[in-house]
Amino acid sequence: MTGGSPSADRPEKAALHPVPTVLVVVPDPELRRSVEFALEAEGYRVDSYATLGAAFAAPGPFGAGCAVVDENAISGRRGAATRLDGLGGPVILLADRMRTVPHAAGLTVLTKPLLGRLLVETVDEIVASLDVARPAT
């Protein structure tokens, strides 16, 4: 959900399967909501922010299975790779016009516009590689 509050879990699902959280950082509110919806529909918890600064300022540890970050959250900023590394886990970067993609450990780049289930499938692969429980759907 927007504003940093995690999406609500169905109690029976949360009790049976720990649900990984996906950190979403997308400045555009329509795209952010679309990403939130796609992930929540697949059973993921979502912590969502408009900026990396807001995500870093949020209380508590990230505890995310992975992060989805739009290029507009880092474009033109020095130290983008360091900021992405600071998320502490795998990052999916949504890009359509970046000239230079930052080199960060665990970075996967998806080209916008996102078509079909590519984002969800990529999150699924990352979560599976981390041996984090996948939501039961």
C-alpha cells in the first residue's frame, strides 16, 4: 500500500505461509499503484514509497524479499548503485530510458512498459532463489 504501510494479510495465509515483502519505490503514483496491485494480487506484501529517501527514512528494517525500483527514483543521481546496494537485497530496476545502468549486486533490469506477468515472474524467481516462502495462491 502507498505511504509505507504494509498491505493487509489474510490471517489464514499469514499463519500457514510466511509472506515475503516486496519493497516498491516508484515516484509515479499510477505506476506505483499498478505495481502494488500486481504483486498484492499474487499474495505478496508490499511496502511502497515514492522515493528512496522515504524508503530509507521508514522505521524498522526492510525485511524485504526484494525491491522494485523505478529508474525515476534514481535517475541522474550520483551514487545510484550505492543507494540500490543499500537496500540490502536483490533489486528489480524498471527502466526505459536509462543511458547508463548502475552496477549493483543482485540487480535485474526490466524494460518498461511491463507486459504480461514479467514483473511477477521475476519477483517469483528472486524469492525462490532466496529460499523465502512463496505466497500460496
